[in-house]
Amino acid sequence: MFDIAEYESERRIKGALVVAVLLGVLSVLFVSLFPSIASSGVDFEAYMESLPPALQAAFGASGGLAITTIEGFLAVELYQFFWVLMLGIYLAYQAGGLIAGDVERGRMDVLLAAPVFRRRVVVEKFLSLVPGVVVVNLVVGLLVYGAVVVIGESISVADLAMAHLLSIPYLLACGAIGLLLSVLTDDSDVAKRGGLGVIFGLFLLESIGESADLGWLGAISPTRYYDPTAILVSGEYDWAGAAILLAGTAGLVALSAWWFSRKDIE
């Protein structure tokens, strides 16, 4: 049981480790810059307030956020952009090749020749993303905390841990979007690029909708339900948002499995 998920996760774990190390190094570099930024005397809050509302919302810099605190700095410079947008895009891009890639290369025919249900293939392919998501969160979270301690700052361990823990439902939701595209087309490049575009578009939709007092526009965006700024700066944990993301993920995976079970493979 879960043989497909185990095999696929082993194939992807090296890539996940590479991403984790790269993001970890980037995070350490950002943290190492914080002391010079905090002591520069520049009024970053005034600069943030001068930005258009859409940009403030996109980078979580609205509501009088103090970027000269380590929590505010990490939220704006690291988590709101690299974690929410770039890592979300990466997961959708990877998931876009889960099914379409095997169909395109002819490997799916070999897999389906075994006594295995198509629904199981889709579900286990998706589950193979989970270990990589956990590894990236664990490695980067530890490196961020260690770097903060080294520069002589302090940050709530609980809030930092929750910022990473609650990102898992968000990232899986992004992956589920890519998975759906992967079963809708047999061209893996189309599915991957489509996932990239959808996540970026939903990110913009949420940002623009919030700044234009049209918040309902972003209700379909995963970014609505994961806010690392609120976690790190205010210690607010959106458990309801996490539940919505997990439910949405389950729904998209179920829809993908249903569609693939009825689809003709050429």
C-alpha cells in the first residue's frame, strides 16, 4: 500500500532538499541584513505607506506593520513573497507534471498495466509531494531561527513554528491546483505553466481585491487563508483558514481522480 507514493517521493526528495537548502541560505542572508536595516534610521514604515494599496496588500505591509522588527522584516521580505508566492508557484509547477508527465512520456501505460486503480494513482502521486513540503518547512524553519539567534534577536518559537506548520495546507492547495491541470491535459509543459499562471493570478486577485474593498474576489485564492504576517507579527493562527485549505485540497484531488478515471489516454 502507498507503493506509488513512496516511489515518487523518493524520486522527488533530492529536489526538495535542494530547494530547502537554497531557501535556507536565502533566509540566512536576509536575516543577516536585518541589523544594518534596523539601525539605518530610514523610515521604512513611511516608505511602505507610500506604496499603492495593492502592493501593500501583496507584501503584507498594510495595517501599520513595523518592518524594523525582526517579525515584520521576515514577514515582508521572506514569507509573504518567497513562501506564499514563489514556493506556492513551485508546488503548482511540480504538481503539473505528476500525471501529464507520465502520460506524455508513455510511462502511464506501463503503470496502469498493473492491477491498480486510476484513482489510487492520482491520490498517491499527489501524496508524494507531502514529504518534500515537510522537509522544506523543517529545514528553513530551523535555519531562520538559528540565524535570528546568531544576530542577537529573539522571535517567538511558537509563532515561527506555526508560520511553517500552517503553510503546509496552503502549499498542498497550490499543489492540488497543479494536479488538476495535470489531469486535464496530456502536455506537462502546459500543465506546469498553467499552474504557475494560476497561482500568480490568484495571488494578484487577492491583493487587488483586498486593496479595492472587493475582498470577495479573492475568496477562491489560497492566499486568502494563509497569512504569515498575522502569525509572526500578531500571533494570530487561522485554523479555520487551514481547514478550508485542506478541504479545498481534498476536493481538488478527488475531482482530479474522478476526471482521470474517466479520461482516455492516448
